[in-house]
Amino acid sequence: MPSKQPPRRRVPGPARRPSAPPPGRPARRPAPRGVRPAPRTITLGNPRPRLRLVSLGLTLVMLAFVVRLLQVQAVDASAYAAKAEKNRYFSHTLAAERGEITDRAGIALATSVDAHDITADPKMFTPKESKAPDAPEQAAALLAPILQTDAATLAEKLRKPGSRYAVLARRQTPQVWNQIKDLKSVYAQKAAADKRRGGRGANVLAGVFQEPSSKRVYPNGDLAAGILGYVNAEGRGGGGIESMLDKTLAGKNGTVTYAQSGGRRVPTAGSREVPAVPGSDIELTIDRDIQWAAQKAIEDQVGKSRADRGYVIVQNTRTGEILAMANAPGFDPNDLGQANAAAMGNAALQDAYEPGSTAKVMSMAAVLEEKKATPGTHVVVPNRLHRGDRLFKDDIDHPTWYLTLNGVLAKSSNIGTILATGQLGKTQREANQVLHSYLRKFGIGSTSGLGYPGETAGILAEPADWSTSQQYTIPFGQGLSINAMQAASVYSTIANGGVRIEPTLVRGTRGPDGHFTAAPEPGKTRVVGEKTAKTLATMLESVVDDREGTGTKARIPGYRVAGKTGTANRVDPELGRYKGYTASFAGFAPADDPEITVYCAIQNPTRGSYFGGQICGPVYQEVMEFALKTLQVAPTGKAPARLPVTFDPGE
């Protein structure tokens, strides 16, 4: 049996000193000897408060998301949709094609050709998009020589923050866009090659584009520029017919909206387009060939006379239609940069000046219509005439003239005209009132009726306001002001049997559908009786036909010509006083069956003669002869009635 080992004796360890309890906690009593203490229990905290807190936080977060979602998708849905639409879609204007301006035969005087508006997307020139820190400056330096504009201005447009659209240049020719397109292609290839080599692939011209547009062109250069006007940088009429009928010519622009990405149109995204409505064509009363002849004649004479300017008007006496209206100097509306600003208007309508002796026909019309005299009435014309506080004289010193009323007109006597118009009333005041009423009926003091922008009405004071000198100078054409159109209209009125027809420049319009709409009929006013008008026409023949007349240089072989010279003191617009002269000639032909009126005036001739018969008579003759032949007006073949110019005081 195995021996039992004695039980191991337990050796007590060193006594452990009880530790002091923490401050504030009561000392734990030691367990009685021989009794084992109970094991210590660890109690976990209650998780529910924490779960509630977490749940509340998550609920608040989800609630915020839901509220925001409702706001975006329900409350502000339309606003965000519009914003997204704006960022994605791009709209631009489709320019309407501007209507043509033609002469009476349909020959184009102003037309539009295809052009390009050069545009850019400034966002594509930012460092992020272009991969170049100075893309606007680089692009501007490349484009400036092609667009012929300042590089700094282009760079400023390309740097516009937040913009997706900038116009760099309008109405550029196809050649200009082809240069830019070729340059873009070169830089695109360079960028691709640089990217393959691991570079950034910067392309500073990627954001340059073009939009179809049109450019105004005047095929005949400066021909009729004063009538036509021009189109300004904004594409609107800046003067003349272009301005007067801008709305009719311009049409109505359209719009196109399309999706874009990276500055390029997305072809699969569709588009919305409101097509442009082309403008209507304007057909003028002008005859291009007669306009050319008038312009050449006045340019030549203004140059020879070293004058400030001159104008010629050709009018159909029976319809009031203007066949030509020429100014010298003129301007080329194709090259406004080289134009003289002072010549860019229409001086024939915008200049106001004292007409001189061409206005005497109105005084004679009043005397004849009021039956105060006849063409054969004797008028004794002294060398000087004292009236008011002045001595009046004729253009030349002369002994006492014994003239008929016809001779007063033929020799253009100022004194004879004063004496004749003095018979219009029992007193000078009454005579002034009668004369004023006839001047008004002839259209003096009112615009012509053309509706042309900037036309002057001239100056005609009320008779009660006429000064002591005016009541004697107005009868022979000083002391009142007119424009060239008003002067031509006076002679057309006599030629038309005493009925004034408002002048017209526009025959009608032709819409985009090809339908032609004639212009409204011009207004008509009876000024003097037919008998008075025929008598005046016969008297005006004496000015040209009689060897003592002042207008012999206006004769046209084979035609009877009626006309009147004018030489007036001219008010210098800068000095505000008389300096120099206005030379003029007005008349119509054939005198016995009138069809055409021509009026010429030259301002401040400084070389050679300054008399109207000497420098404007030849212009009248050249233009009238050309117009008669162009319109195939046949001479009547009747012999002129030669009215006496003088009388024998002894008879």
C-alpha cells in the first residue's frame, strides 16, 4: 500500500496591512475569520438614454435632408430647373437680313452680303479650361491684326468673369473668319501634339467662334450716299433712308436656343428656333444714271470754283418724284472711317441759306395772281432806290432802266422786284402780309414733306416781325432761308400748272413675300392759277432765251428752257455775318410742256465767277440735257413766245 504522505503544512504569509479607504468612503469591515468574502459584482449602465440620444440625432439629420429635398424638388423646383437650363442651354440672336434699297429700275443702291460675327466663350480662356495662365492675352495678340482692333480691348472682353458670351467683332467678311479658322486649326494641332508628349495641351483659340451675320454694302460707292445714309456699328440706320426707314428695312430678329458642352453645340440635344423675318426692300424714285450725271456735274463745278459745297436736285414736275439729289463733297458709306463728318449728311435738305434771285419767281407769282401787273407792265428802275433807312441797288450799276415786268425778271432786278411787290397792298404792311401768304403756300417755312431725318424748314418770320430792311429784301430772296428741296419745289409748282406736289423719294416697298406696296399719294396744293403759272413759264424763258437775260448759259439746243439765276449774299455759319455768296440756278424743261425740274446751288465759290448764271447755269444745262435724253423727252418744236424785256419811255 502506498504510504500516505503527511498533509502539507500551510505556512502563513506575512501579514498584509489593510489599506486605508479613499477619502470620503467608509472603511470596509474585514470579514470574520474563517468566512470567505462574497465575490464583487460589476453592474452595466442602462443603454436606453444613449440610444434615444443617437436616434434623436439621426432623426434630426434625416429630417433636414427631407426638408431640403422637399425644398429642392417641390418648392424651388422651377427655379433650380431654370438655373440648370440656363447653364446648359445657350441662346443667341438670329439677325434678320436687311432689305435692299434700289433705284426706280430695281438696281441695287444698298444691299447686304454674308458676313460673320466673331464671338468667344470667356470661360474657355480661364487657366483651368485653356491650360494657359495668360490665354486672353495670347489670343488677343493673335486676333488683333486680323480683326484690325486693339489687343487690349480684345483681352478685356476675353477676361470677362462669369460670362459665356462675348462679341469680339461684328460683320466680318468670310475671308476674316477663314483666317481665324485656319489659325484655330494650327493651334489645335499644336495642343494635341503637346498633350501626346505629356504636356498640358494648351489651346488659346479653342473658345473663338463665329455666328452668321450680314454686312451692308453700297455697290456704287459714294453714289447717292447723301440720300441712302449708312448703317452704324450696331447694324442700325445711321442717316438718310437707312435711318428714316430703319424699321422697314431691318425686319425682325429671331432667336435660337441649343444645348452646349465645352462651348460647342450638342447636336443630339435638339434646339428651339424662332426664325428671323427679313426686312422689306425699298424702291426709291431715284434714277441711278441721272443721279450719276448730277453728282459728277456738281463735284466738277465745286472743285473748279473751290467752293465749300454744292447740291443738285432733279425732280419730275408732274409726279413730284425726285430723280436725283446730289451733294458735293460726298462720302463713301463703305468706308466711314475715311469720311469727313461734315459731308456725311444730306446738305441739300439740311443746309438753310438765303436763296437770292431764284426766289423772285414767287414774288412775281403773287403780283400776277393778285392781278397787280402783267408781263408787259412798265417798271422804271432807277440806279438806286431809297426805302426805309437803306439804299437798294441791283447787282450792277446801270442808268435808269425802262423794263417790263418780264424784263425785271429777265434782268433779275432787285429794285424792279421791290417796286412790283409794293403794289400787293395799299400799305407796305398789307403788301408784306400778301407776299407772306404766297411764300407759305409755296412751302417756304415748312419741311418739304419727305419726312427725311434732319431736314430743315428754313426761316420765314411772320410779316409783323419783318424788319425795315426785310420787308424790302425778302421779295428778292434775302432775309429768309430755305433748303435746296424747297427751292426746286417752287419751280416744279410753276411747271405743274400752279399745283404744288409734295416731293417724294420712295416709290414703294417690297416685302419678303415679294408683294409690292406703293407709297401713299403725295399731298397736292393749289398755289396759283394755271394761267399765272403759264405766264410765269413764258417769262422764265426770257431769262434763258433772251440775249439780255442772265441765264443764257443754261440753253439746251432743241429744247425750250425756263429758268432763273440767283446770286445771294451768304451768311457764314462760323462768323454769323455775311461773307461770300450763294450762286444758284433753277428751271424746268421743256418750257411749253414741262416734265423735269433741275435746281443747282453752290456755296461760297472762291475762284472765278460767283454769279449763279455763270457757274450754276452750265451745271443746270449739263444735268438737264442728260435727264431729257435719258427719259427720252422729245422737244415740242414750238417757237417760244418772246415777251418784251424793255419799253421805250418815249412811247
